[in-house]
Amino acid sequence: MSQSTLEEPLGARQPVKTQSNWTRRIWPTLEGYLYLAPTLLGLLIFVFIPIITSFRLSLNRIAPFGNQMRFVGLDNYVDLLTSADYWDSVRVTLIFVLGTVPTGIALAVALAILLSYPLGRMAWFYRALIFVPVIISSAVTGVLFRWLYHPVVGYLNYWLVQLGLAESMQQAPNWLGSKEWALLAVIIATTWRQLGFNVIVALAGVQNIDETFYDAAKVDGAGIWQRIRHITLPLLSPTLFFLLIINIIYSFQAFGE
């Protein structure tokens, strides 16, 4: 019995190209950086370079008129940290943040839980009404609250008198004209303006909670407060953390308002 084989002509078989071990190890990492390159370039141009430039300028003292610049090292930082006005600003800012962030998030969660229940055909209207402050400009908000805080014809003082919290309009708080009430007035206005965004985010988090958790709790006899405490709030913690970070950033950037 004979077996015949066909021999390939010389040079017909092509060598198989294989990637080197170095290429296989490096390429996945390099590929990720290539995808991130546009974002990293934007951060470099619009974030890191301005930070470095600002720090370099802070080490110099520039004349009010002209371009005369003199290197002073850390003297500007020493002047800042030893200034009583600076530490007073820090104190006021911390009070402002502590006044707006917890209050705004607590109100947003309460309203989100309320709006998550069936409210009939007008549910869309209530949600839109709460979101209105977000789309109102800062100038309109200022005019609105200036009228509300007016010491003589202000609607807020009117209701304080009607509820017996103030004896007369003359004895009601001067919200914008007194040192004791001005910061509280700004906290109230800022909380109201940020409330719409907080409610929408919190409402999305509440609606993403699986209804089976509530059904099982009802079968076990849990009341509404127990369901909120043991189901809603724990499962809402990622949303609350997001709102906490966003509101802190917003409060520290509220100088223009």
C-alpha cells in the first residue's frame, strides 16, 4: 500500500505574524489612554494649566495700574491666613453651607416621597411647579425675594404677623437690612432655588426602588414610616450622596447670588 503526498512548492507557505509579548501587554493600556486623550487634553487646557498659572501669579504682587509684577513668595498666603476678614468669610460660608445643604436635601427627599404616590391627573403639574425655580434666573429670584422680604409690604412679614410670630409689620424682621437676618434670608432663597433640582434627582431615585420590597414590608405589617426608614432611605443612599456633593459644590460657588 503506497501513500502519496503533495509537496507545496517552495515559498508557497507564508509565515504567520504573531504579536510580541510586549505589544500584547502594552496595547490594552495604551488603547484606554487613547480613548481618554480628548478628555485629558481638555482637563489639561481648562483645569490644570489655569491652576498652575493662578498659583504662579499668587506668588507675585501686581501693581493696581500697569503690568509691574514683583515676586513675594508666600507673603500673600501669610496675609490671607492672618486676616480677620478671611476667617470671618470662612465662618459665614460654613454657616451658609450647613444651612442650605441639609435643609435642601431633607425637603427634597420628603417632597420626592410625596410625589412618588399617585396624585391623579395633576401629578405632572405638581412636578413642573416644583422644578420652576431651577429655570428662573438669579436676577428674577433676587427681585422676587426682595419683594417677599420687604420690611413694610413684604408677604413673608405679613404672614408672620398673621400667625402671631410678630406683633406688627414694624416689629417683624428686617430681612435684608439687619446683620442678624440677612444670612438666613440668603439661605432661604438659595434653598428654594436649588429645591427643584434636588427633588427631581431624589424622585428618580425613589422611583427606581423595586416595589417588591414595599410589598413584602406591607405583608409583614410595616407601616409607612417603617417602610421609609428601613427601605426608602437605605436604598436611596447613593442618590443622597450624589445630592450631598452637588449641593456642597453649588453652595461654595454661590457668590454671585
